[in-house]
Amino acid sequence: MRDNTGNTGNNAVAQTGNTNQIDPSNPLFRFTWLEHDSVIYSKTAKDLYTDLEQRFGQSNGAKLFHLQKELSDVVQGNTDVAGYFTKIKRLWDELDSLNTDNKCSCNCICGGKEKLTKSLENERLIKFLMGLNETYGAARSSIFMIKPLPNRNHAYSLLLQDENQRESYINANVSTEKQTTYSRGLGKQSTYKV
């Protein structure tokens, strides 16, 4: 339901002229900010946003340290390629969410933004490949020979294909060995019967 200013009543900020003014009489506002008395005195929505951003939008140095430490220690270990990639990507995503101010928003034509983005992508690709088990050494070497270096998702796809081929080869060998052992066992049994 709209009030006489055109607001639906679902937001604590009322539009008045060119400024967003806080409506302290709005029940949603009182509910949301009941325990935050210092915020109630903000005169505009912009002031409120700026105040909250300064309090809670700061980068957490301890969290950044922890994430960087985890990234430096992460290796494939006993997990498959998908598990390893998911773990390292989650850490990168969390790091990116903390470093939101590091994104360039300019509209330059020098190409620096793209070069910086590609450099970060290459660093992450190399870190991902460094953490793989040695069984993926040949696949890793093949990826490094691609010019320009592929993005992480493409490298991940190539490694999954390599992993699937390995599993197919191992399963085929295990199946062949079982058949050979079974055949030898039958031969021995028939020898004993005669």
C-alpha cells in the first residue's frame, strides 16, 4: 500500500525532493536500527550509507592474512582435481570479496586494466597448477606450452579430461587383470578335474 508520498512503506528512507531522508517513524526503520542509536541521527541515506561503510566496509587484515596463508598452503593432496579446484576457487572468491576496492572502474584506452586482469589470472593459474600432484606433470607441462596461457577454467577442463583418461586406463587395466586371473583360475580348476 502506498502512502501520500508514493512510498510503499517497506523502506526506512523516504524520497523528499532531491535527497533521501530517513523516516524514523517508519516501523521498519525502528526495527532495523533499534540497537544502533548513533545511526538514527543520520540526516540522509547517503550519510547513513557512508557511516555504515566506514564502520563495516573496511578490509579485515587478519582475514586477508588467513586467506593468503591458506592459499599458499593449499595443494591437491588426496582430493581429485574437481575438489582441489573448488577449494582454491572458494579461497580466491572470498579474497576477491574482501578486495572490492582493488577493481579499476576507469574507461581508459591504454589496455592497462586488461593487462592487470590477465596478470592476476596468470598468477592464479600458476598457483593452481603448482598445487597439483606430480601425476599431472605432463598435463601441467602441456598447459604451460599453450600461448597465451589459458584461463583457469580452460586449464581445469583440460585437467579433468586428463583425469578421466587416467581413470579409464586404470579401470581397463584392472578389468583385464581380473579377466586374466579368472581365466588362469579356470584353467587350474580344469587341470585339477582331469
